[in-house]
Amino acid sequence: MKTIFLLLLSLITLPVFAQDAVIAVGKAGDEKDKLVVDDPQVTGLTGDQKSLALELTEILRNDFAFYKHKFETVDYFDKGKNSYSTPAIEKWKGHGITYFVASDVSPQGSGLEARYKTYSVLTGKEIFSASFRINKEGLRNSAHSIADSIYRAMTGKASIFTTKILFVSDRTTTKKSEILKELYLMDFDGRRVEKLTSFNSVVISPSVSPDNSRIMFSLISDHKEVSRNRVRTVKNIDLKMLDLRSDKISTLSSKPGMNSGAIFSASGNSAYLTLSFSGNADIYEMDLGTKQMKKVTAHYADDVDPSVTRDGRLMTFLSNRPGKAHIYTMDLSAQEKNVNRVSFVGQFNATPRFSPDGKEIVFSSWVDNGFDLYRIDSTGANLSRLTKNFGSNEEPFYSPDGEFIVFTSKKMVSKREAAQDVFIMNREGEVVGQLTQNFGRCFSPQWTNITK
């Protein structure tokens, strides 16, 4: 529904603007650290425990493979040979290894006790040491947590390993039904997909609260309307809230028309959303406690799809003020304050989203008969193209650490059928993983720290 609306905004014919100094798609050229995640030393494991230990190691290696713009993961020629009990710092240094992860695994009931040490080879220092109890049911959570702890020891920063990705899919649609879209949650690597809603309707534009306890989304709902003494059913785009603590769903706004594109404020106490009940699509701020509305944009053009910086000072949004949908920013301290157009690339744009530090905006732009992804400073400078010749790419969203972007890509699989899946790229535009496959058409992915 939102995509259709944006396309309608673009129907007015205007010249295609060209943004100056576009940086082409490319890969980072920085030198990478060589990382070894060694096979574990093992003592007295059963067959099932050996399989568990092997899977644990493979999950760790796969996690670090996502950061291939930072680390070159390499095999050690003496795999699993006493690297935990007898570290060979000088030998590792001679092979150019920067970080070495060694482990020792022993039986613990039906599970494992896994002890880890991580070395900074260049300094010769042990930078991480910890012991973990591992069982089959909690394997993936434990593995991602271990990988995150090691990553923090090496970089001083949090990783994406314990994060999840929220998205929408139409996989429940059947040949006999209208299009249906529901909300899903998966690990950052595409595993353990969980269905969150069962409306048998169309869910669009989800947004997660800053404390990861609530999800806002829009839903195409049936409303009863009385006209000329007759009751009829009409469709409306209502705004809903899912409380993950209680699994309860409530209605936040059901004004006639659009109640969509909602995002949480930095505090989580209010929401910014698009309403069209007055006939024109404008962005409002809604107090989530009182439900009172305050107008943020006030223009005869349509303004949609807001994104707000974490400090709550700056908003970016989509508007057809120039005739077609392009990206603007504004100061949120007052209505229509310091409104500036920042995008001039492509025929029209969609889904602008701030980076975690608020310094960049990632968005999609209609270029060469398809959508491609671009990154630009929030000032409008330093435009970079992130995708080219990779299908039609939309709905980008930064990871919490700002190192990655999740997005959807549509590719034709036959003359009449297209697949639309979720992918991850690093911020330089290098695709590092496909997260969904044969899971229907996927939409609106975004990163979250939901622990459900």
C-alpha cells in the first residue's frame, strides 16, 4: 500500500535530477585483520556432544564471516592441536595472524562446558577468557553470545551477532486468497524465523520501540460505515501496537485514510506517523499515552515516511514538494523549521533511514527502471551508490552498530514471477548474506534487539 502511494506521488512528470559527485559502487580497501577460530581441544565427548561442539565452532566462524570487511577468517594448519593449553604466539605471529580464538570443550551432563581464550597476537596478550555451559536447545543463543563477547574484546564495540531482524512476508497468501502479509522475526543470520501475527490481512511498515518491548505497524482493516441507511464494509489503514511483554495488540489510530509509516520517537513516548484524514498526507507526532496529535509538517504537498535521529533533533522524510517523491530533512523543534531537500538522484526516492549516529541517510532511488540503494550525508553531501545490477533494491535499514544495511531485493525468476528476499550488505555496498529464500515475498526489514 505504501509503495503504491509513493508511486502515485511520482506520476507528475519532471526532469530527472542528477546529484553531483556520485561515488560509484565499490568495496572498502582497508587492510583486514587475520582471525583464526580454531577447532576446539576435546576431551571425552560422546558422538552427540562432538556434533554439538562442531556446530558451535561453525556458528562462531559464520558469525565473524559477516564482518569480512574487517576480518579475514583463516584456517590454522595445526587445527585443534593444544592451542588452548599451549598457545604458540610466536608461531601465530609468523603466519601473520592478528587474533587467535582457542577453546577447550569437555562433557557437562548431556551438554558441554566450553572454555574460550582469545589472543591479540601482535601484543602477545590474552584479551578474553570465559567458560560457558552449552546445551542443544540454547546452542545458537550461546554461540552468538560467545561470538559477541569475543568481538567486543577485539574491537571494544558491540557486534550484530545477538541482534534480530523484523520483517513482513506474504508467504501465507494462497492462490485462493487475496494477498496476505504478516509480521516475522528472525536471527540476524536468517535462522529461527518466528511468526508474530496472524491477522489474515496486510501488515505494513513495522517499527520497534527503543526499549525493544513494543512493535508499531499498520494494518489494512475492515470498518463498518453507514451510508443512506445501509451498512457497508470499507478498508482503512489503521495503526496498531503489539506489546511483546503481554502479546496484546491495541489500536493507536484509526482515522479515515492513512495511519501509516509510524516510527517511535527517541524517548519511545511518542510516535511520528503519516495521516491523511484531512485530505492531504502530513506527518504528525502522537503522544502514545494521551493519543493527542501535533502536526509536524504543514505543506500542500504530501509528506510521508519519517525517520528520526536518536537524539530526536532531526527528521528525514519523503515529500513530493518538487513534483516527485524526494528526501528532505527538518529541525523537529518546530513545525516546518529548517526544511531542506537533500536528494536529487533518480526520478523519485523511497524509505529514507538515518544511520545510528544520525550522520548518514540510506535510501532507495528509481534509476534505470528499478530501485537501487544510495547513502548520503544528512547534510546532502557525499552521495554514494550502494547497489547496481543486483535486481531492484528497496527498504534499507542500518544495523545498530552502523556497519551493515539490511534491505530487500527483487529478482525475476521467470517472465511472470519475481522473488523478493532479505539481504545484508556492509555499509560500503558489499553484499555479505542472503537471509531469506523461498519464504514468500519479503518487505520492510529492520534491525532490532528484541529478545523474544
